[in-house]
Amino acid sequence: MALDITEPATKDFYDRLLTLRTQVRNFVAHGAFGKNGQALSFHSEVGAVPLLLPHRQNKDRFRFGNGVDFLPPESMQLIHDFIAHMWAGKLSPAKIYVDSALPLILSYVGNGTYARAMKSDEEMNEFTEHLSHSFDDAVNMDF
């Protein structure tokens, strides 16, 4: 909900990241056997070797490998590019808050404080400065 997927570049990132998530999740989250039992590992002199048995696709073939159809450098670049895209758009004020390391205060969500601060980088800078000073005052017991 935080992403405006009506914007074409954001929608493209969203779709590509969903594909990446599916590729990684099926073989990592479900362990050596994959989501549908299509992979297993056996041990050899070099250690465990993943073996993909694509029996649901072609009964006469099997192949060695982990079954994940992405290359890590391209995947990492996709994630890096998405983050750069996200922080360059309407969500740029949120980066200011994330970088400030200030905690999330739920009452500020409820009363609209964060929504007002998200209107611009300047408003978020003012808000984080104010909140940082408030925390400093509390630490120094300057009530």
C-alpha cells in the first residue's frame, strides 16, 4: 500500500521483485525439497549437491543445480535500483526518518503527525529535528 503501482516504473519494480521473491522463497523457505518436492540434495565427496527433478515439466530430464533461475548479482542490482527509485520519489521524506534512527511512535500515526511530515523533505527535517530535541531534553531531564 505504500507504493504507487499506478506509476509505470514502480509497477515494473513491483512485478520484478515479486518474481524474485517467488524464485527465492520456493527453494529457500521450503528447504532442500522445494515447495512441491521437486528438489533434493545428496552428498558426494564435494558435499551436498542439489538435484532438481522437474518431473512435472519433462519426465525424461533432470539437472543439477539449485533450481533458482536468477543470478545473484542481477538480483542484488534489482534490489539496489528499487531502493534508489523508492527514495527518489514521494517516499523520500521517509528516508530522512529512517536515517534518523528515531523510533516509530504509534500515536503519531494516529494523530496525523507522520502524514503531515511526509508532505516534503523540509517538513520531515523539521519534525525529526523537533523529535530529536525532545529526546535529548528527556535524556538531560530538561522537562
